[in-house]
Amino acid sequence: MADDLAFLEEDLTCFVCCDIFTDPVTLKCSHSLCEECLQLLWETQDVPQCPVCHNECSHEEPTKTLAFRALCKSFKKRKPTAVSGDVCPEHKEALKLFCFEDQQPICVVCYTSKKHENHKCSPLEEAAGNLKGDLKTQMDRLQATLADLKKAQKSCVKRAELLKERASMDENQIKGEFEKLHQFLRDEEEKHIRSLHKEIKLQDDKLKARMKELSTQISDLSENMAAVWQDMEAENITFLQNYSDTVKRLQHPSVLNTTPELQEYQHYPIQTVIFTTWARMQHLVEQPPVTLDPDTASNKLLVSGDYTSVGYSEMKMIMYDNPERLHVGVLASQGFSSGVHCWDIEVRDNDHWTLGVVGETVNRKRLYKMNPKSNFWCFRYVNGTYKKGNKPVSDIDSNERPNIIRLQLDFDEGELIFSDPFRNRSLCTYTGGFPEKVFPYFCTGDADTSLNVFPANKQKL
């Protein structure tokens, strides 16, 4: 009997919910499903299909059969019910214990059986509480890991957006700079073509004048020769009488200049022009020795679009806290680990600034200690006082405030000099060497006056 019911159950089972049909409906393809299951399935499809044979259907197709519906209800009543989940399927006793060895609930009879002998067991509630506590601890760890992963993903997204933004800015700058070069070359090309045309015109005018002169001489000579031939054909008496005039015609000055007095064509000095243009282009391209890195700027500093100026903002700006960003200040994009380097900073009447160099490995998320032991070499002007780090410098006349501060770094000699280039006066000097690669450092606290970076000897006066 049970086998017969099992066989019948296969025919009365819904393909979607895998349970006995509830309010069954039949499609034109003869396949049957629960009415609710079919509607839920079709809500997810653009074109309704039979989930069994995948034939295309219409919403008017499903038909109900009362006899089929009654059969399904009758079968559900006759189908034997499963043993309750809280009863031992083997001993039909209530499940009251949990076996930690087999990881399953057991009844008291199971506990006393040889199968669970010496197994660690606990009451269900106690075991559930302990195991849920263990799982919660693991879930908390996983939750923390998930939070870290989401944070890392968010960081990657921001980095990708920042990378795209920076790439776009650099692309526009590249196009702008090369457009200057293209325009320079176009201007040079037009200038030299005009020069070539002018030179060719001069030579052409000379040739035209010479050609006109030769045409006149040819005409005069032809007329004289024709006259002489006419005299020669005359009677002897007439010929002899006119002989003196005939000889004079042959001695006409117009026949003396028969050789062109024109120079050979000289090709335009193209290679010289190319070399001269290239040399002039070197003066066209002026790149500061240092440029500011906006990715290192703290949240109160704003770097200009050409990376040569930094200003102070009273309000904190929302910035992505990438690893390179400083707690205070901004660094240059270029670092130095050898050689001599020099750059100028226009401070003008800025009354709160700090300039210098900082070591590559210092902690960028904390305030720097202003001394070489902390790999920070700086010169400052704060509230009317010049300072070497935190120590005031007393020998600088406050009435002669430098408009430009020049920094000269000799990495190999281990020396950093701050000077006033217009008065040729040293303001502050560090010696003793640099243990690692250093980056130029800039900071301002004056909202009215920005700091501007220029190549040495190229600053605006």
C-alpha cells in the first residue's frame, strides 16, 4: 500500500514546490502545477513558459479541474504523517539530550545505549545555548572580517575614482602642453615659409628684370643686324656711302652685356632651421624642479590645478584618507636621494608658513617633531617670528621680510640651506646628512596668501 501511494505521489507532485498539488491547474501542454506556484514563476519571466517543457504559454491557458483537485486533497489526507521532529525516530521518545560526539539530538534511551556510551552529552537547551554562543563568537569574527573587506572594497572604489580623476587631469594637461608645442611649431613653420617665399620673390624679381633687359638687347641687336643686312644688299656706291653708320650699328653698347650676372640658387638651410627651432623649444618648456602632490595634502590645504601653488582653507575639506596623505602639510611629487637641487617659494606677506624637507618613512598621520632626529628639517615664519624648527632665529630683520625663500639641497654633502636670493643672504642652514630619501615639504596657515613654487632664478619679481 505504501509503495502504491509513493508511486501515486510522483504523479501528484508540483514541479515547482515539489509538494502535493494545491489548487492544481493544467496548461495546454498537459503539464500541471499549483496555481500559486505558476503565477509566482511567471512574475519573474518576460514571456510566460511551462517550467517543465519550456513551451511558450499565455496567461489565459491555465485551467482548473475539480476532480484533479479533489484527488490531491484526498491523497494528502491518506498520506501517513512523518514522525515529529522532536521525537527520536528510533525509539519514539522525546529528544532531550544533545550528543557532542555525533553532533545530533538524542533521547534518554539513546543515551543509555551502547551506541552513545562514554559520549559527552548535555540537555538540549544547555547545548543549544553553548553552541549558539560559539557560533556567535565565530559570526562576530566573520562580521569583523566582512566589515574589513567592505572597507577595503570601498577604499579600492575611491582609489579607482581618484585614479580616473587624476588621469583625466593629467591627460588634459598633456594635451594643453603639447598644444603649446604644436602651436609653436606651426608658427615656426609659417615664419620660415614666409622667409623662403620672400627670398624666392627677390630672386624671381631679379630674374624678371634681367629677362626684360635681355629682351630689349635682343630686340635692339636684331634691328641693327637687319639694318646691316639691308645696307649690305644695297648698291656698292650706297653701301660705301653708308659704311660709317653701318659700322657704328655693329658697335652698339647693348651687345656688350651678354653674360647673366645672377647668383646660383641656394637651397634654404632646412637642417639649420630645424636645429635652431629645437634649441628655441628648450626655452619654451620650463618645468619647476618640484611640483606639489595633491594626494599628500592635508584636509585644510588646497593644491592648484598646475600643482605649483598651495592655499589654506579655514574649513576642513572632505578628502579620501589614502596612506600618502599628511596629517598637516603637503609634499612634493619628487623625492631626492642624491645630487644638488634648488627651488624657490614665493611667500610674499604670508604670516604663517613652514618649509623644508621630510624623510620618506616618517609617520604621515601624526604631527612631525620639528627636528632632524625625527627626519624633519624645516624653517618657519609664525606670528612675526622666524624659527629653525621650534627655535627662534634672532638675526633676521623683521623689517626686511624676504618675498622669496630659496631652498638648496645638497644631498651628497648632507646640507640644506634656506636663503633670501635677492639679498644673497643665508637665513637658516642644516648640516649633518640625511639618512634616507627626502621630499620637499610645504605648509601654510594664512588663508589670504598662497605659497607658490618656482624654479630657482625663474620666480616672478
